[in-house]
Amino acid sequence: MRYNYKTEYTCSQLISFDIDGDVISNVEFLGGCNGNLKAISTLVDGWTVDQIENKLLGITCGRRPTSCSDQLAKAVRAAYEAENSESAVQPVE
């Protein structure tokens, strides 16, 4: 299922991705550092929610309390939880 996640405190405004079970694919960022975010998207393609969280959760950007990669970790966890219950992350229709 495809999910959109509105980011907070980052240059990117939105993260879109597919989730199948706990596997993430087709990650796309709207806004942000284009080259870096393309690299992150390619690197995490096929990773599980746990793998993404273990590598990316807690990374900050400059003085910000978060980063695009940290937001991705939060987004995939929210989507995974939504798949297994009701949550604020909404599937794309």
C-alpha cells in the first residue's frame, strides 16, 4: 500500500513510499536535498521497518531536532502501525 507522510522541521515536505508487510520500497521525497534523498531512497529500497529505524532514527540535521532520514524512520514506523491498526498516516487513494 502507498503512504504519504507529512514531515516536520525538514526541507522536504512529504515522504511517499510503499509498504508490504514490513518491507519498504519506492521511497520518494518532495523537496529537500535532491541528490542525498535520492541516495537514501535507493539505499533503503527493500529494507524492513526495523532496519530503517535502526540506521536512521535519531539523525539530526544542523540545529534541527530531526532530519529527512529521521523523518523517514518515523514515517515507516507509523505506516507499519497503521497497517496493523488505525493510525494518523493515511494510504493514498
